[in-house]
Amino acid sequence: MGTHDRSQPALHWLFGDQLGPHFLRPNSDIVMIESRGVFRRRRFHRAKAHLMLSAMRHRAAELGDRVRYVQADTYRDGLAQAVGDAKVTVHHPTSHAALGFVRGLRQVEVLPPRGFLVQPEAFSRWAESVRGGRLRMEDFYRRVRREHDLLMDGDRPAGGRWNMDAENREPPPKDAAALPVPPPYRPREDAIDEQVRADLDRWERSGDVAFVGRDGPRRFPAGRAEARRALRAFVTRRLPTFGRWEDAMLAGDWTMSHSMLSASLNLGLLDPAECVEAAEAAYRAGDAPLNSVEGYVRQVAGWREYMWNLYWYLGPGYRDSNALGHRAPVPGWFADLDADAVQARCLSTTLAQVRDRGWVHHIPRLMVLGNHALQRGWDPAAVTDWFHRCFVDAYDWVMLTNVIGMSQYADGGRVTTKPYASGGAYINTMSDLCGPCAYRPAERTGERACPYTAGYWEFVHRHRERLAHNHRTARAVKQLERLGDLDDVLRNARRRDPDAAP
Ligand SMILES: Cc1cc2nc3c(=O)[nH]c(=O)nc-3n(C[C@H](O)[C@H](O)[C@H](O)COP(=O)(O)OP(=O)(O)OC[C@H]3O[C@@H](n4cnc5c(N)ncnc54)[C@H](O)[C@@H]3O)c2cc1C
Ligand code: SF4
């Protein structure tokens, strides 16, 4: 490549999740394509569609004359409209499908990925070197810390310990409706948002596209300046308490002390390096305790990088994993985010939060939504599609390993060593959700049996042979064998579901 006609400006294509300065190329004109087909193919959360379009249009407005912004049905049409058959460059896109597509176009030169700390080739080299092929996030994370000199004192981890997880699992404060923490940054909508809303209304009215969920006030940054403000607000006001309540839930506090920056990172508005560096600077300045800062760095430099790289390492076939043979469809009430159809307070509260904002933090994703899907044996590909459509921060690369692997154990244990199935006791310890619930977390039979507790035992029973051979779950099978009321539990396990037969 490198043979473009000097009389023409070089052209560089930005995908809709490549919106920060680190995706630009100096001296290139920019091409952006808004594809209506993306929204026609899938029923996305409307707040997600709003955020994606708003962010792209804000970027186009910032770039001004430098950008050729095209609205088209498909990327192929859009590219033809924007540049004809001229040569363009693009940074490595974030999905197998998009990478295959750009690689298949002769006019496109694909540049290395941006927006991550670790390149897929470096990850593959590390993964191939791991003895026995047993990859562990913890080993990868320590390597990233060393290589990027993150939170290190010389060659030792700051504070002498790599992992502060034990300090980061506090239940919420007793009798508190919300954490004593300042609220997260709130963006202000502008004329671009108004136009996006008008367009989405028009598309919906014409029957061209359909959405799920509510498009309330925009909660997440749509531009670089907003994202920088959100990062600053998190680091100065909320990072100090991030660690201790990382896993806690409160019915009346949907954000807790989380950063709310995943959507900005995944749109490319923020670079992970600036996020972890800002967190480390707060620690070095004595403004945030080590458990919070290590906890945050672990999420961004550890988990996020690990998931991104596993996506490429495990390949496109990973999407079809279904080690537990789960085939049940996702029911309509769940797909429609019909929180009112559900009695279980934890599930109803979480579904309502997803319906209203397209975001909940990692524990409701894993231990309420994912846990329920796993217990009920829903098809992992359908669950993955549901998460992808309903969450503002969801993209193919972050879905597969988080949902197929971490949440549904459909890969048989490549991402996590045991299934994240648990009964109501965990939710009861880590939240205020059970108190007013119609069910009791400790009961597995009878009128007030908790659907999570009964569902847990049904799950263990269904997969007892597999679980008995895993040293992390063998005890659960032994406990199952000692249950005197197992028949009753199995008969009643699904009685509380909205679509259960009366
Ligand atoms: C079933 C399931 C689905 C998920 N789907 C998504 C998703 O669609 N998009 C997404 O970005 N994250 C996803 N996650 C990971 C995590 O739940 C979210 O990143 C987090 O809740 C986002 O909120 P936050 O920015 O306040 O995060 P914080 O709690 O403040 O964490 C800090 C940052 O760490 C990163 N991070 C932490 N864990 C992960 C992870 N497992 N994978 C990728 N990044 C991580 C995110 O960028 C996040 O902003 C999922 C987790 C589960 C269990
Ligand atoms: S009792 Fe069971 S269903 Fe009710 S909130 Fe607690 S865990 Fe959820």
C-alpha cells in the first residue's frame, strides 16, 4: 500500500466505536458511515441506538470539513457513496464480522487495533507460552501491570500485593437506601440529541426499525469532552469508595460507586491508558486508597484487556459453544424487559433498570440476569444476543467471553473455573433486595420458595455429573445428594416464573 495519489487527500474510515483522538490519522480526511441496516437487523435498546448515533454525529460535528459523513443502508453502500473505489485506511475493527468485511475489500488497508493496552498478537504469544494451556486472568493481569509499569513500585506491586479482591466484597451499608457517594457525571443533551430522537421516532413510526427499552435522558457521554469530564468526576469523587462496594447492590442506587465509563471506553471516546493512569495518580497523590485503585485497574487493565484478547484468540467458532446443551428460548417477558411481569424482586428491579437505562453494574449482570438464564437453561447464543441488544456498552467482542464464557459457562470452563450459578443467599448478603420480596432466600420449597434458591438446586441436579468432576463444584453435588426434599424442589423450581403453567 502507500501508493495513493498525492493530489487527493488520504482517506481514513472511522467505525462508530472508534471516536476518540487515538483513532485518527494525521493528514487524512475522515469517512464515517451511519448504517441504518445495523438497527434494522436487531431490536436494540433505544437508549443504546440513541447513544451510538449521538456519539457518531457529535464526532462528525467536531471534525467539521474534514469528515465525509454518509447515511446508508449498509457499510458497503456507504463506502461507495463516500469514496467510490478510492483507497482508505481503517483501524482494525472490533468484531470478527467487521474485520472479515474490511479485509475482503481491496480498497481498504487495515491498520493495527487501537483502544486497548495489549495487541492480539502479543496475547497469542503469551497464551501459547502458558504451560498446560490453562489461561488465567490473574497471570495475564500481572504481566500487563509489569509491562505497562502500572501501580508498580520497582518490580513489586504497589503496597506489596497484586490482588485486593478480599477487601472489595463488602455488602452495602445496613439500612442505607443509597451509598454515601456523590452521583456520577450527568451529560447535558443538545440539538444533536434532539435530531437523533426525531430520527429514531420517524424510523419507528415508519415501521422500519423497532426498539426495546426507554430512551430517557442520555446518561452516558457522547463526545470526548463529556467523557473526559466523566472520567475526572469518577476519579475525584467516586473512585475512593469503588473498591469496598464493588460487588454490592441496593434497590434504590443503580450506580453505586461504579465508574459508568464502559460505554465511553467501548465507543473509543476514552483510552484505557488514560483511565488507569488517572486512577494511579489519585493513589500516588493520597486521594484514593489502594484497594479501590487496584480494583479499578484490575477491571480495566485486567478483565477488559483479557476479554478483548480472548475474543480474537478463541476465534469466531467460540460463539457456538454450548457445553451444557442449553436450548430453551429466552422468554418474551425477558426479551421485552417486562419488569412488571416478575415477582422476584431482584430480577424485577434489575430488569426495570435495564429497561430504563440500558445499563446495570457487573453483579446484577452476572448474579441476577445471567444466573437466572443459566439456571433456566436458556440458549447461550440467544442470551448473548439479548445482552448485546439491551446494554449501552455491549459490542460483539465484549459479549462472547462475558456471556458465553463467564456468565453461561457454555465454553465448559475456558473463561471461568466454575459456573456462576448461585441461590438467593448471595443476593441476600450483597443487597437489600430480599427484605421486601415475596419470597424468602433460604426457602427452596413451599409458597415462599426463592426462585433463585430452588433454581440453583435444579441446576446442580441437571448437571450433577459434570459438576461432580469439578473440584470447585463437587461439594455442591454432595450437598444435593443430602437434600431430603429434592423431589419437591424440582417440582416447584420454575413455579414462580412469569410464563410457568398455572
Ligand atoms: C453477563 C455480563 C455481561 C457484560 N457485558 C458487558 C458489555 O456489554 N460491555 C462491557 O463493557 N462490559 C460488560 N460486562 C463487564 C462489566 O459488567 C461492565 O464492564 C461494567 O459493569 C460496566 O460498568 P462500569 O463502567 O461502571 O464498570 P466498573 O465497575 O466501574 O469497572 C471499570 C471498567 O472495567 C471494565 N471491565 C470490567 N469488567 C469487564 C469485563 N468483564 N469485560 C470488559 N470490560 C470490563 C469496563 O470497561 C469498566 O468500565 C459484562 C459482564 C457480565 C458478567
Ligand atoms: S428472595 Fe430470592 S427472588 Fe426474592 S429478591 Fe431475594 S434472591 Fe431474589
